[in-house]
Amino acid sequence: MDRDSGENGQVQCRLPPYIPFKLQKSSNKQYSLVVSDTLNREISPFYNISISAWDAGLPSLSTNKTIHISISDINDNAPQFTQSLYNVFLMENNAAGASIFAVTALDPDLGKNSEISYFLLGSFMHKTGDFRVGSESGHIYALRSFDYEIQKNFQINVLAQDCGTPSLTSTTLVSIVILDQNDNMPVIVSPSNDNSPFVIVPKSASPGYLVTKVIATDADSGQNARLSYQLIEATDHSVFSVGFTSGEIRTIRKFKEQDVVRQIIVVSNKLRKHGCTHKILIKFEEEEKSNMEHVSDFSFLAADVIAFT
């Protein structure tokens, strides 16, 4: 307002450029400050607007006025997870009830509009009750111990919801991969003593003769399922050898007349946490001889073979 008259009382006003406001003249000497574009509190939460005013007199007189404007918040931003997909690697035999991971969602709004709660959505590839999520923390808890040999992976959907009105939501996928642990004992499946109590070896066998092959299986995977074999005890270590990785039992030398003709080899894995044992009875015979006498009629040479993971 300018109390002068005529041209001396004619006033013009101006705003700084590039702001979402404009001046609207409402009467001869009055202006209104109005919004000219969309306001976004998350980009510009406040404005300091300097208004310049000058009259048409000679010389022209001017003044400036600064208006402080704070932008209030509305719930116009949905929570956003820091990742659209989370990969979690969990060792099997985990402790039931323990936290295995935490998801995080962020909301740039203010107050209640930015407060986030977490929920599990209808998930797939797992049974209901396998997991839960902390509503405030986003921590994911495994409610039972998992077995790699039964199920190797799970996928769950997590929802983040803010407390605004109306509330806004977003989701993320959590992929849980169960890692193998060496928790299964090897099982020796061959040779079997079901048909004959002895493995027959001709007395004329040359060094390197294949007596039999020990075959074992392990329900674990990867390195945990790799099996090795070792002769750990024998009355005479000069008679047989065992392939470390093949499990092949071979003669080391030719049979001597003074050697015991019937021998026992025990396959075991005593050197590691998990092991198994299997007894193999071996008999040296002349090639033309086919009938065996009862085991109790002979003395034995004892030997141990180890199979371990």
C-alpha cells in the first residue's frame, strides 16, 4: 500500500523466478500470493519468498518483504524397501526362533505417515508357520530348524505399510537358501555279505589285483558328500591297499605260503565326525577250489579300512 496519490501511489510487485507461487492482483493496491504449481514437501519443505514492491513516482521508491512458508505433509509416499529382492543364506539345523535376517523399508513422509509396520503376505514354497516377521523391526524369524536334505529353499513376501490415512503399502520378496551342513553319516552299500560270507581271491593273484570295491553314499551335498577311504589297522599291512577316493581294495603283493588265508577287513570312518563300519571277509584259494569250509575252522588276519567325508 502506498499512501501517495496519482502515479506516486501506483504500486507494482514482483516475486523471485522459479518458485511455485505467483502474485495475483485483487484490487488497485492489493495482491494475493497464490500457488502456481504442485508443492512437494519431500523436495522443498519450506520457502523464503522475498516480495519486491515499488511505486511509479520520480524518483521511484521501493521496499521488500520476506514471507516464510512451511509445507505441511500429506501421506503421498508409499514405503519403499531398500531392495526389491533379498537373498538370505541360512545354514541347516538352525536354532528355531532365532532371527535370520532383517528387511528395511523407508518412507520420506513425516510423523504417522512415515511410521512403518511389516507383515508376511501369503507366501509360497513354504508351510504356514515356518517364519514370522517383527512388525516394527522387520526382523525375520525362522520358527523351526530346517533340513537341507528335505527342502533347499523358501520364498516369502513381506509387506510394508505406513500409518497414514489412507495407508500406503509396498512389498518385497525374500529368497531363503538353505546351506548344507555335514550332518549325515555315510552309508556303505557294497560289498554285501548277504550271498556269500567271503570275497574269494586266487592265491595266484598278481600285485594290484582288484579284490572288491567299497561303495558308500552320503545324503549331504558337495564337499560334505565326497567320500574317502583309508586302511587304518591291519595285522599285516603288506597284503592289501585301499584306494583313497576309489574305495578299491587291491593286493599289494603276491600271496605267500606263510600268509593267513582268511582275513577280515573292516571299512569305517573313525577319523571324522560321522562314520560307518562294514566288515569284509576275504579268503585266498587255489583257483580250482570252489567249496569253502566254515569260518570257525580258521584264524583271521584283522584289518580296518576307513571311509570318511
